Amino acid sequence: MIDLRLLREDPDRARASQRARGEDVALVDSLLSADERRRSSGVRFDELRAEQKALGKLIPKAAGDEKAELLKKASQLAADVKAADAERDAADAETQELLLRLGNLVHPDVPVGGEEDFVTLETHGTIRDFATEGFAPKDHLELGQLLGAIDVERGAKVSGSRFYFLTGVGALLELALVNAAIAQATAAGFTPMLTPALVRPQSMAGTGFLGQAAQDVYHLDKDDLYLVGTSEVPLAAYHMDEIIDAERLPLRYAGFSPCFRREAGSHGKDTRGIFRVHQFDKVEMFSYVAPEDSRAEHQRLLEWEKQWLTSLELPFRVIDVASADLGASAARKFDCEAWIPTQGKYRELTSTSDCTEFQSRRLSIRVRDGKQVKPLATLNGTLCAVPRTIVALLENHQQADGSVRVPEVLRPYLGGREVLEPQAK
């Protein structure tokens, strides 16, 4: 959530942010009105309680008609205090409910617009010209089947559409990617973490995934637990309700977990293969920093993502994601999109978001700097979303005979293999 004091001081900034997100601008005024009622009812309650206490000291000293009058007044005051307390609680509940619906304030440098209004910041690598090489590229599913690496038919038989098995060298390739990603993150100072896949509602809500993203979340009604769509959720909630000493910052974690997404609203999109699936594994970077350091940390996370994709020898571009495509908790987001040859376009492989103080306020995570205690900033960044990375690797490193060249960074984790060979029929 955002700082209510900041909202009162600069409501136009919040209105502009809502407008840029394509969200309800009137929510800002409703929130300001509820906050005013909350504060005024609180003042009213405090005044009545003070009057009630003062009266309580007079009653034992009074007698006769004076005491009867004071007791009558005390009875009325008790009713007024109860009503003021209820009014204060109702206004506070309304304020909190509206505050939780308001997205993070969009960074002023974010391009305004929808999904296609991003700005390309840089491009890396060279896109292969398969026509010049003399063969038409196969897509990742055909390659995966030739290699004995991907089985979507049995995935659908066992679990339904958008599920899959990674088999043989496909399973080994996932483990190689995860180990290489964790090795890079550990070398950069991240603490490796294996995180829970099920979290409580307060953890999911605290990270901002029960608002506009709720339709993509799996919920276990019987247990009131949520399956995470990213280890960002348990990593953000890891320090929930804690005060962290400033000298411990930055705290950086690299979480590995299964991820579960309904992919609601994506029917008919990317149905072939394993690009868009309901369950996948991912290595996620997560940082806790002082608020004034969040912008610099965001650039660091982006650099680590670029380092990873460069080590995989993938052609990719970096985009500044437009305002309406940010997600509720992000003030700014950069995506790294790898070139997918058979689609003839760049597709998202990694993403990094600066969530400023939005999540820490919701999760009550603060930093103690001397005598001052204040919310800190949280940031997240995908290092390796496994299926999409496999898609990009197979298609970009394929050879005419259906084999796939292994990038050097992965070879130590694949027993030194330089090439993945098609299985004999």
C-alpha cells in the first residue's frame, strides 16, 4: 500500500498514477474521504473519552441531585463514546479496504500506455538467419520430442491441458539451468532459498497478488491456502512483521520453487508446447533495501538478468514496461525478452520490478536506522523461468539435424555435453 500522508499531500500524483494504470481515478477521492472520516472520528472519540474520564472523577465527590445529574450525563457519554468508537472503526476499516485496492504509485519515467506501449531500452546478441544457413528452424516442441525431452501428450493425459513432463535430457536440462542460475546468484551474494509453495492469505495479499492478479491464483478452499505463482510471495513474506537493522541491508535471496498459474484470460494463446503452462519451476531474485537505494538495486537486478541471458548466448532485448501492464505492486518494471525464431518475435523470459515500499507497508516490514523506524523497499527479479528458457535455448541453438548446441555455462551441469542429440527412432 502507499503512504496515506503522501496521498494527502499530493493526491494529484495518485490520480495520475491511477489514470496511467488504466484504473479507477475516483478511488483516490473515495480514499481521501474515508481517511478524513477516520481521522475526524478518532478526534471525536478521544475528546469524548477525555470528557468521560474527567466526569468519572467528579461523580464520587458529588451527592444528591448533583450526583444524579452527573450519572445521567455519564450514561449519555458512555453511549456517545460507544457510537464514536464504532464510527472510528468503520471509517478505519473502509480506509484500509480502499487503500488495499490502490496500486503502487507509477514511477514518473514509466511509459504511459498498455501492453504494446513499452519502450525498448537495448538489444543484445545476433538473431540467426536460418535461411542463409540453409534450413527452416523447428519449434521447441518438435525439437523437444526429437530429443526425448518434452512430453505434452502424457502431461495432458495425467493433468489436463498446459501440463507437461520433462523427460530424459529435458529433466537434466532443467536441473542444469537451476544449478547454473543458483551458482550465478550465490556468486553475486544472494542467499539460496527453497521456499514453500503454499502460503496463507495474508502473505498473498501482502505482496499484492489478490487484487487484479487474483484470477490467476489457485486457492485451496478447505485449507485457506494459496499456491504461489512465484517465490516472490514467500520471499516477501519471509520478514513479515519484523524490524530489520539498517546495517543488515541489503538482504538478497534467490528462491527456487514450483509456480502455479491459472493463466486466466490467455485461452488460445501459446497453447503449443511449454511456453505458457499452469505449473513450472523458477529461480527468483528478491531484495530488501533502504528506500533510497531501490532505484539502484533495480538496475543491479536487471544487470544480473542480462548477465544470465548473455551467458546462455541468447539474443534478447530489454524493455521498459508501460504503466497499464505493471501489476499492482510495481512502480516500475523491466522485462528481458528473448528472440523466439519460429514465432519471429521477442518474448518475455525475465522481469524485474521495483515495488518501493508498497509490499513492506502491507506486510509490516520495517528498517531501524538509528532511532528511526520506517518501511523499507522490496524488489524482485526473475533469474530463470525454466520452461520459457528451455523454449529459447532449443530454438536458438538448434542445428540442421535436430541436435541442439549446449551453451558453455551449462556444460559442467550436463556432464560436459556440448550437444544434445536426437534420440534414435
